[in-house]
Amino acid sequence: MAPLRVKARWVLPVGGAPIHEGAVLVGADGRIEALGPDAAVPHPPAAASVELGDAALLPGLVNVHSHLELTALRGLVRDVPFPVWLRTVRAIKEALDVAAFRASARWGVLEGFAAGITTFGDTGTSGQAAAALAGLGARGVAYQEVIGPDPVACADALAGLERALADLAPCASERVTIGVSPHAPYTVSDPLVRAVATLAAARDLKVAMHVAESREEQALVERGEGPFAEHLRSRGIAVAARGRSTVAWLDEVGLLACGPLLVHCVTAGPEDFDLARRRAASAAHCPWSNAVLGHGRADFGAMRRAGIAVGLGTDSVVAGGRLDLFAEARLAALGLAGGLAPRELLRLMTADGAAALGMPGVGVLEPGAWGDLAAVGLAAPAFAAAADPEAAVAWGATAADVVFAAVAGRVVFERGGWPRVAAAAEREAFERAAAAAAAATAVSRPAAPRGMFGAS
């Protein structure tokens, strides 16, 4: 690959002061070789040159929690209690085929590129997100979900996970890591969580799990009560109160020792965050999704005070609606004592997310880091006379303002298009997937509880 040189009115390294009329040079190996004022950055004859003009260049954004395979379900499930929401999404998924998941995941990656997102932490069951990340040149961790609430079926669930990991092995690369995800406390048994923890430790796999997401989950784990408990019992699965928080329970069954990414953490408290820090766990904060689903607000301030790595996630667009990390960052900062300075907001979208995913050399602009870049155009009226470029981007930018993105020096989005991508064909395939999902919605609210939260 040829080197890439990108010039912009502003370069925002995140780890240092803004550079006026700056440039970044990414070498043929995909790593940053130089950055600084334009006049000080070399112009190798073989380098591809991109001049962005009135724009701010920053590290590619890091979305630590997404469900790319669900992109086609956007807007289909709204204004229902969380257990019904889960059941409905599950039923729609069961009506879709592999081609629909493939198109959905690929469009999700392309939509992410157009929003400045170059790195994803994604969880799903179909395996198509990993294929999309690999095929379209994104960076990320694809966590393969495993579901199995019945302890009797633990061995079968684990065997299924191992088969899925074998199928996903060709997607792994320097850019794409394959991880595992026991889905949630209401869809996995204690023996299965222990088995996944053992597997992850033996193979050095990254782990993520939906944790402390809702009051319904809290009632199940702490007291053995609520709709999740009732559903499990209706299937003949014994439910016992663990008498402790979800995070403490995960420590007891061995998963916390894997240093997992804890997704949501709405009902978690300071003791949970302290325990997470001691186990080197990190957190995915999804403020918009949490609000839409009625879960409440995670204590972002307590997470930061505990010293754990916290990144931002958009969750699935079924709940969140859009892949807009700028909006997520501003929502996260609302109500935070002392607020967040503009550079801290930018770090939350970039370097902090990379830390939460355990990805060194990502989310920063500095020599030796990966050449993952995103740029926000500054021509819109709202940016006029902006004296502080970091504040202008942190407080004013949206996903729609992104004009450029690159992964390891390879341009993946520029001025409204995706180089080397048959965009019309991708959109057509995605629209077929969305139509199939919409058709399934009419029959996706089963009266019987079977399959409510996944197969056993």
C-alpha cells in the first residue's frame, strides 16, 4: 500500500494541542510516520495526497459496543417493555437468513465509516459482523455471542460456540480480533459462564457481556424474581437468587478474571466499579440506548473515579437509531459533575474507547500509532468563527459532518462515498434485508414464551 498524506485546516491529535494547517503522514505499513504543521511533514513522492481544506482531522472514532447484524431492524421495535423488546428482536432475527445478516452488517460498517467510526466492538450471533469488518477494511473486535440458559445444555452451547469460532478464524487479522460473549445473565447459565471463562483464558480471547443493564436483570440476579426469572421457570429451568450484584456474581463464576468489557452497567455501583478495576475489566457506556430502552443512566462519573477504562457504544440501531458517537459523548457528559473539557470528550470517542477494547496504538494521532483517521468538515454555519477547534468539534459536530475516514492509511470514506465499494449494490442488498425485517415484524410478537430470550 502506498503512503498516505492528509492535510487539513486543523489536526486534533487528542493527546496534545491542536495543530493549525497541519498534516499527517501514514506510512506504507499503515502506521503514522509524522504529523505536525504542514510545512514540517514530509511529502514522499509515492504518497497519495488528500487535502481536506476547511476540516478538522482527528483519530478514527471507536465504537465499543454495536450490533451490526441488526442494522436492518432500525426503528422496528419501539415503546415496549424491555423483555418484550428482547423477545420481538429475537423473533425478527429468527425470520432472517444469512444474506440479510450479511447485508445488514456490511451496511452498518459503511454507515460507521460515514460517521467517522473506524473501530468497532461488536457482538452478535450470525458471525456476519466479523466478515464485514474483515471484508470492508474496518478495525475491531467481533465478540461471538453464546446463548444457553439451561445448565443441562451447557455442553451443547459450548460446542456450538467452538464451531462458530472455528468458522470465524479466517476473519481474524492484525485489524480484526475474534472474541466471545456470553450474552447476558438471563440467557446463560452459571456452568456456561464458567465454561466460557475457561475457554477464553485458555485461548487468550477477548470477552464482552451485557451486564447490569436493567432492573429486570437486577431482580433476576439478586433476588431470583421478575419477568426473566418467571420465563426461565416456565421452561423448567431452576432459578436461584445469587444474592449479589451481577458484577460480583461474574467474579464468583470466573468471568471477571478475564478482564471483560462490561456493557451498559446501568445498575452497577461504586463497589462494582472498584471490583472491575481490580480485575482489569473495562466498560461500554451506551447512554442513548439506555435512555430509549428505559433503563436509566449508568453512573459514568463513578466509573471514571474508579479508574476503569470506559468507552462509548451506540448499541444496536434498533434501540439507538444512529451511529453517532458525537451525540453519545455529549449525552454522557450531561449531568457529570464538573463536565468534560472538549479534549476529554474527543478522547472519550477515541483513545478511551481503544483502551476499553484493549487496542494499543488506536484512537490517537502520534508517530507509531495506527493511521486510523476521521475528519469533520467545518464549512457548516454552526462552525463559523469557532475560535477553539476542539470545542467546535466536541460540542457541535454530528455524524453528518464527517467528510473523510481511513483505516491504517487506507481511505474508506471520502466526501460522501466509499472508495472501491459498489455502494448501489450494497444499498440494494441492505434494503432487501430491511424489507425482510419489516415483514417479520408483523408476526414477531409470539404469545407463547418459547424462544423469549433465546434457545437453550
